[in-house]
Amino acid sequence: MSHHYACHVRFSDVDVFGHVNNVKYFEYYQEARLALLSALRTGEGFDLSLVVAQLDVDYKRPLIFRPEPYAVTSRVVRVGRSSLGLEAVIGDGETVLSRSQAVLVAFDLGSQRSRPWDPWERVVLEQALEG
């Protein structure tokens, strides 16, 4: 399953040359991840207590300030015992501007440790992986 998110560049995100600051890419990918996870949350029992264990961003071409949003396409690429691998791309039509890979881990707030996916979560995540 691919999830599409319309990412709007804010004027405060750009430098004097009109390029988006590289730190802002992390925010854009976070916004897209949250939108994807919200789309997966289809029923009770899906706990969104997650932490980001790893996040890699590749910058291919600069994003510039403009009124039209950029397209961020995200997808689940791996489901582990307690982790989730996501890939995302910021694009402009057919042009890839940036790529991201993230590892999220299911987190138990009480014990402050990772926890395995419960059966319902695993079903939802594996369906997203296949779809």
C-alpha cells in the first residue's frame, strides 16, 4: 500500500535563496509518516505508541518555495517482531527530489521498552506491506 501526502512548503522553511532547509525534510517525512499511520489505524487495538529508531534522508534535488504541494509517497517495506520499516519519496511529477528510510519500533510507555506487535497490529501492518 502506498500512501500519498501533499506536502506544502511554508515560507519559513526556506533560506534566502528560496531553497528548503535540509532539516525541514525531516519534518515533511514525519508529517507523511503520521498521515500513513493514521490511515492504517482502522480499528480498535492499533496502538500508535511508536518511536523512531533510525531515519535516513537522501537529498537528490532542492525543494523550493512554491504554492503547489510536493507529493510524498510512503509505504511499509518491512514488518519485524517489534519494528516497522518505511520508505518515502518526495517527488515533483516523475522527478525524485529526496528519499527516506525509517525504522519505527513499537514502544511500551509503561516499561519504556520495545514490545512485540500484538496480533491485530501485525495483521494491519502485513496487509499494508502486501497492498
